[in-house]
Amino acid sequence: MAERVAGPEIEKLIQLLARLPGLGPRSARRAALHLIRKREELLAPLSDAMRVARERIVTCTACGNIDTADPCTICRDPRRDPSVVVVVETVADLWALERAGVVRGHYHVLGGTLSPLDGIGPDDLNLSGFAERIVAESVKEVILAVNATVDGQTTAHYVTDLVSHLDLLVTRLAHGVPVGGELDYLDEGTLAAALRARTAF
Amino acid sequence: MAERVAGPEIEKLIQLLARLPGLGPRSARRAALHLIRKREELLAPLSDAMRVARERIVTCTACGNIDTADPCTICRDPRRDPSVVVVVETVADLWALERAGVVRGHYHVLGGTLSPLDGIGPDDLNLSGFAERIVAESVKEVILAVNATVDGQTTAHYVTDLVSHLDLLVTRLAHGVPVGGELDYLDEGTLAAALRARTAF
């Protein structure tokens, strides 16, 4: 409706902003006004950053990460151990692990999970050439860092099968009580897993 | 922290997205990934829309609205009655009234409210030349559509004083029960105002 008021350009900006996750129609209007008000401090640099992203960001052909270089910064990092490959569902998960700073190996980003109900099969994931990569890079351990969901676990089993003929250690993240978590708020599955995997104190 | 992972370009995009109202650091990361994934459907058009907004959107010198034309679409609309001017705090308020489709006059966008505590005085608002505009355009009614806040009411009084020497009707929006509102959830001030302003049924 702002179309009649301010011309189609602003309306278009609002409609596109509303398609960002986390922004609805109302917050998209607020965001558009904020951008227009902060033209030099925010609109201009954000517009530039988007142009750069659009022109320069590529998917790493080795691991599926996104970066402005291919192979990506992680795959090219000589301090990392290429014999360990951490399999994640999405780049967001890769970023989460990097923020934690706990992975010194390489990654393999699947780009999703197997989901028969949604019609997502192996061909829709970054899996072609996965076994070949493991062989070519002499990988010794594949760590499955997929989500603890049904689709995530299905995917974990599928990936394991792909490399089961290789001499390779396949591990997965531990289940347990989140650090800082309160037992009272955890589901029975997590509590059962945490009890089974209890360690000496 | 994603900086070490994916180069500074993506990190920059995330930081700028996080400055939009309604997006925090986490949702800005999600938005950045969404944009990069939907490069052609979303990132490219949004980048273009921002460039257009940056280059073409101007503030209407007549009323303070934003548009790609000056005077704006509303000020140029021959079907509108220029003898009625609705004073609003922000362009967002103007949009809200336009969505309701209830204003057939022109607007005057103040760009904020007087707020002595925040150091916002009359010179910070779009008020210079307001009285002259009223005279030049032979305005017969000024409708104060400012928020029902202390600062909004202070501003309403100030604007009224500016034009008190002119032969002019100054009105303000009615207070009362919102349509669809439940009395139980309304504050005493609103209920008292609604009772005072009761109308024949």
C-alpha cells in the first residue's frame, strides 16, 4: 500500500527486505526507513557489501563452504589437519563450530539433510565425490557433526555407508547435557543419552 | 569470528545486516547465508533496490516525505485536497495513515518529536517554514496526528502555537477504544478519554 504513497522503488525495497529470515512486513518497513535515514552510514556500505557478495562469493569446490576464494580459507589453511574431516549440514553449522574454535581439521558441507518426505535425496546434497575426496586426501577420521534430528541421523547413516569400505574412523558428536543446561528442562532422550555416556568424575 | 573462516567480505555483510532494526547478530548471520544461497532471486534484486534507493530517494522539500520525486507523489496528486495538512512525526506514521486510506489531504512530516530530555528542540524538526507553508498553500485545517505520548503532545502544543496567529482550524486525532480492543486491557487514561468523548448510539 506504500506503493501509492512513495513510488514503486521503496515498495520494492520493502518487499525484498521482507523476504529476509527474521523480518516480516512491518519490520521490513522499519528496516527500509532506517536504511534510507542512514543513507551514508548504512545503506551505502550495505549496498556495497551486497554487490561484493554477489560478485565474489563462491562455493568451495573442495568442501562446500562459502568464501571469496576457491578453495576456501579453511581448505587453504596450512595449520589445519586435512586428515580430519568434519561433516556438517550447513555453512551456518560450520560457522558455529568455528566460533567455538574446536575444529582443527577440514569440513565437508552437505548443504542439507536427506529428507525423503521433502523429496531431498543424496543427489541433492554435496555428496558426489565425497568418498573420492576421503581417499584422495588420505582422511583418517570423519566426524559427523549433523543435527540430532531424525533427518540428521538418517544422513549420518548414509554418509557412513558411503565410506564404510574405507579404512577410516567415523565418529559423531556426543549427546549429553548442554554446558550450563538444567536437567529439569531437558528431554528424556538427552537425559538417557547423558546417563549412558557418563564419565568418571 | 566468521572472519577467520570466510574472509572479511561475508563478515562485513553480516555486521551491516546486524545494524538493521529487528536483526541481531544471529539472525544477521542467517540473513547473510539466506542472501548468498538465494543469490539470483534475492541478493541481486535487493542489492539493486538498495542502489536505486541510495541514488534516487529524496526528501520532499514540501512535506518531508521520502520519495523518488520532489515534490513527492502525495504532494503532486491532484485528487488530494491541499487545504488539509496532517502533521505526523515520521514517514512510518504517514505510511500507516496511507495504509488506512483515510487521509485525502497533504502531510507534514516532522521527523521526530520535541524531546528536551534528549536535547531535541524545534530546530531539529522539520518546522522551519511550517507557518509559511500553511499561509502559502491556503491551508484551512491542520490535523495533528502525533503519537499519544508526552513528547508527542508537547510537540502538538508547539506546532499549534506556531500557527495560532493564523485563521485556521487545528484538530487532533480522537482518543478512545481501539477497534476490536477489549476494555479490560486498556489503561485508565484511554478509558477516561473514551468516556468523555462518548457519542450517541
